[in-house]
Amino acid sequence: MNILAHFTRTFLGKIVLASLFFLSITASANALTLTPIRLELQADPGQTLTEEVTLYNERPTTETFYISYANFEAQGESGNPAFVEPKDGIGTWMQAAEKIVIAPKSSKTVPFTVSVPADASAGGHFGAIFWGTTPQSSGAGQVSIGAKTGLLVLLSVSGPISEKGGIVDFATVGKKTFYTALPVDFTYRFENAGSDRIKPVGLVKIKNLLGFTAKEVPGNPADGNILPRSTRRFETAWVGKDIPNPAQPVEHSGFFNEAKYQWRNFAVGRYVAHLELAYGFQKETTSAKFSFWVLPWQLLLIILVISTLIFFLVRMSIRHYNKWVIERAEEMFEEMHAQKKRSIVHRVLRPVKKVVAKKEKK
């Protein structure tokens, strides 16, 4: 299981997962384990390579395993390979013992050779060696891989290798331009018009309306390769905090749960996704962009309602305060006016009081 977990992040992992039925048959019916399960080789035209692989018989009985060979090539744009009966190519360059007998719970190391023709074309050549419990039957067409365990051989022949490729198209999945919340799923198609496999590397930079980078996501999260003269489709996503598995759709029941999710993964406005990739030994670059909107209307509606309530509360408070200030000013004015009147009367009556006081003394 550790091996599978590791290779799901590689080109081989994609092949292995795409051939899941093959692996399940291998584990239960064939009970044969290989080490390694992939070889990446380099050779010159006319050179013969000698390699080896270890086969382990997991069964409690002695087993005889028969060898067969295949070329593999791209099938569609998903990255899944098609194993083809070799009429030429690397499938006919490899040679090993036709059969091998392995005791119960034992292993054997099997040598094999890869004889590269002198006129072999420069670039990538991809094949597989299978071991199964039944002899290989000859016939045209695709190779049956049931009840077999395979070793992938990825050979690069030296020489003037052509590296040509680029992004064919880039957009959100379904070319969707309006979202109410994350995630935003992106997809692009990359064409390899060269003579060897290439692996694009880079980022999707998501920029907001002000031109600032809001998020960066990997452009090739699965580290997928593209075989020569083929086109492959890739996917990546701008995901939120509440999405442990981007492959599963996000479902929020209820208006307020959706608004809460939108608040935790806040995104609003127009965004432009810039896909920037490099590929090949020369690190050639290619880019594309796509724009979309994120309008979390549930959250915006709540913010609007709360803002409206706050506005009216503040407005009412200001009115109440102004009324209180006016009333207080009027009271102060009336009090000052009354004091002024009392002061005038006191000044007028003061001489009279003095006269009255003198008369009373006499």
C-alpha cells in the first residue's frame, strides 16, 4: 500500500490507478511481486543495456511464470496508457527467459536486456514486460494484461530530441464563469508534439480585481507526464479550508451554513487565473489565462441586512442624541433667561429697599 500511495503522485501512479483492475487481478490471482516496478533508462543507438528485476512468489505453491512484452502509448487525454502488442519498437528490443519457476514464498532475480537498434529514433520509447501464469498467445491488437504483473520500461534514446509543446486551452471546468463559493476547478489540455515525454511544472496564479495574487495552486499536482505526439488533460483546483478532499463536491445544507462556509473561505469579485508552465530540458515556457467571478450572495445578503440594521440604529441614535442636545440647550437657555430676569429685578429694587430700610431706622 505504501508503494501505491507513493506512485499515485507520479506518472506511474496514474498508470497503475488507471489499470486498477489489472492490479486487483495481480494481487489475488497472480500473487507475484516485482522490484522495481519501473525503470527509467538512457541509451545510445546501437547500445545494449543489461538490467534485472526481482520476482517474488507470494503463493504457498511452486509457480511457473511466463514472460510477454508490450509497447504502451497514450490512450485519449486522461493519461491512461494502452498496452499494445509489439510489432516493432521497444517491445521487440527487450529479451529475457521465456519462463521462470519460483518456489513458494521465494524470490528470483531475472536479468533481461534492451538492445537498442542503431537506427533507433532519438527520444522516448515506452514498453512493459509482463509475467503471468499462462503463456503469451500471439495475436494482433491490444495486449491482455489480466492475471499479469508488469514492469514499465521508460527508455530515452540519445540524439537530437525535439521538445515541442504548449497549452491547447485553459479554463474552469465546464468554462464556468460564476461561482458562489470555492472550490473553483480548473482544467487545461497540454500538447506534446516532441519526441520524448515531458512533464509540465508551474502554477496557476489567481489574481483579484486589484491585480494582487489571491492564491497560487500547482499546475500539475499529480506530476503527470505527457507521451510524445499526444495531448493530455490536467486538472487542478482553488479549494477552501473546509475541503479535505478536493475530488468530492462540497455540500452545505442550509442558507446560514453556506454563508458560514463563504465567510471562512472568503472570496468575492472578479478573478483572473494565470496558468504559467515550463517543460522540457530547456525549460520552455507557455501560459494562458481565464477570468471568472465569485459572488457569495448568501454572505453578501447577510452583510447587507446587518449593515442596514446598523445604519438605522446609528441614525436613530444620532437623532435621539441631537434631540437631547437641543432639549438640554433650551433648558439651559430658559434657566439663563430666568436668572437674567431675577438679576434685573434685583437691581431695580435695590434702591427702593435702601430707602425703606432708612425709614424704618428713623
